[in-house]
Amino acid sequence: MQQVAGLDLIQSFLIVAEELNFRRSAERMNLDQSALTRRIQKLEDSLGFKLLERTTREVTLTKAGQSFYQDNANLLSRYEQSVEGARRISDGKTGILRVAYMAFAATELMPLAVARFRQVHPHIDVALQYMRTQGQKLALANDEIDICYMIGPFDHSEYHTITLATDPLYVVTPKNHPFLRKLAIDPHDLANEDLILGDMREWGEYRWRLNDMFSSEGIPLRVALEASNTLALIGLVSAGLGITIYPESLIGFLGRNVEVRPIRHDAFNSRTILVWKRTNRDVQVRSFVEVAKHLPVRM
């Protein structure tokens, strides 16, 4: 009966097959080069065929070696996954909940819910992933995440949704801006202002919502600059290059170099919703929903 090769021997071969260089492979594994050579020889002896052709100038895979590598290239990752799964069971972790969130939920809604959920369900792991709203919709459809915080509304027969917060919108200005003489800003005051907004790739859903609000009032948006993250947006505003519009949930994180004023209009708000598939009846999803919906809601 042929002896089964050990995982350490197979790992050594896989690394050599990737590097095609014994010196680099030995350094990568923190092994002596002669010890690595002995491992490969032992593996070939146990298999009964050659995996590598080696000269003083190069290392190549035999046809058998190519086949063996292709069949086992994912062996180590599968092994690590199985070890991690067994470790989670050993540690009493009986499940995993995959939660996606966008920026407006990151400051308060998501962290509070996760903290409360972990207190009540310490045996369930929570995997968090930042994702824009459009990306969340695709990930939900493909079962890559279980539940997510996105910009609403989102009405679809295949999904449950709960409104968690309705944030009034604020104008964010540099210091000494003329708007600061007012207690609140009318939407029409923004008609001729240079706006700095998040780019469409990362902030598309929010931009569409803003456009709908202003269009309903007959106000065109004049976008002077775009940026992909909140720090850049605030930096551009504080430099006097324009103003931006943020939901109330982010106002406390803007820093001292800008000022804010609320927009005086009931329809100018941003809604944060919790979304999950109707067909997803996992206990951890239902438990997370119960935790999230009983946190204080901003309306």
C-alpha cells in the first residue's frame, strides 16, 4: 500500500511550484535549502513519480507535477478553513453572521447593534464589511452577506426592510461662510453654490437621493468637485473650495474646521434601513434584527 504524503511535504512542493526556485522557497518557509530538497525527494519517493526537473539554472514542473499542483493548489486554504471551522466549534462558536454597512450606519447604528448582539449571542461570530448601497444589493442577491445597512428606501418583494433612522440633512461649510449668519438653510439658498459631493462610484445612491430632492424643488445641483471618502470631502470644504451636504448621523465626526447648518425642509433627509432576504430564516439573522430594531431610532 502506497504511503500517504504528509501535509508539510505537499506544502513544500506547492511553494516550490509557485516560486520555481529552491532558494526563494526555502526563505519563504524559513527552512534550510537542503532540508527543503529532502522534503521534495521524500514526497516524490512516497508518490512514486517525479514532480520537478531541476538543473543548476532552473526548476520546472514535470507534466505529473503540473497535474499534482493544479489538483492541490487550494489544499492549504481548504485545510486552514477546516481548522478555523473546527476551532470555532471548539471555542463554542456555532454560527457566523455576515453584516454589510455603509458610511451613514458606521458611526452609531451598526456598532451599537453589533455590541448588543455580541453580548446576547457570544457564540455567534460577526463578520463586518463596508460596502456601498448598490454593492450591498448585489451581495444580498448572491448570498454573499446575510443582512445589511443601506440607504433607503428599497422596496422589493424578495426582501424585508426596516427603517432604523431618518436623518435630517445639513449643509457643511468652511469657517466664516455667509450661510453661518442663518440658523437654517432653505434648499433654494443652495441653487448657485459650488457643491463638493462624493463621487458616483462610492456615493451613487446618496447622490441619486439628493438629486431627487433638489429636482422636486426645481433646484439644479452645481457639483464643482467630487471625492471618494468623507475625510477628503471635509478637507476640500475646510479649504474653502465649496460646501457639502451630510446627514445628521455624521455631523458629530466632522472636526473643528467646518461648520454646519440644518436644511429647513421636511423632505430633505436620508433614511437608513436594515435589509435581509425573506428566504433567509437563519436564527442569527432574526436575532440581529430584533436587536437592531429595538435600539433608539432617529426619526
